[in-house]
Amino acid sequence: MYEQISSQIKAAILRGELRAGDAIPSVRSLAKSLHISILTVQKAYASLQEDGFIETTAGKGCYVSAQNQDFYLEEQQKKIEEKFAEAIEIARASGISLERLTDLLTLMYQEDDRE
């Protein structure tokens, strides 16, 4: 159960739903809302803290760590690289030049900024 809690919080951080400095529920409140043992939540939070996803401040609570931003950006870059690899493969197979592919990417990126 603690692994499930830990992975769900990590996923929320990686998706950007939880950002650096955001408070996460206290151990007691999360345990109460999920109807599970406080020890289970403590174990999940300890795992998250070890991995650098959260920081715990005595008397203040648990917060999403600013350190995870680098990890988050690295993960996002990996996803982009995978998509680029697919696009490059299709472009090469279709005889589309790098210049044309770059122009297409630039156009699409700029269109999204305007919307």
C-alpha cells in the first residue's frame, strides 16, 4: 500500500499537478482519509523524501521538494526525445529534409503559443 501512495504522489509531481513548494497532506490526515495505518503513510513519505520528491519540516508539514524539478525536466526531455525519434524516422522514410522538419516543428510550436 505504501508503494502505491508513493508512486501516485511521484506521478502527480512528474505530471506537474504538484509543484515545488506545494503542501501535501499530513501523515495523519492522509492515513485517516484512506482508512489506513499512519505507519503505512510514514513509510511512503520516507520513501518520497529519500528519493528527493518531498521535504518534511518539523511542525510545518510535508512539501514538494524543489529538487525534483531537475528530475521532472529530465523525464520530460526523455519523452520529447522519444517523440522526436519517431518523427525523424517517419521523415527519413518519407524523404522529408531536416530543414523542412525543423520548419514544421517551429511552425507548430509557435502556433501553440498563440492559442
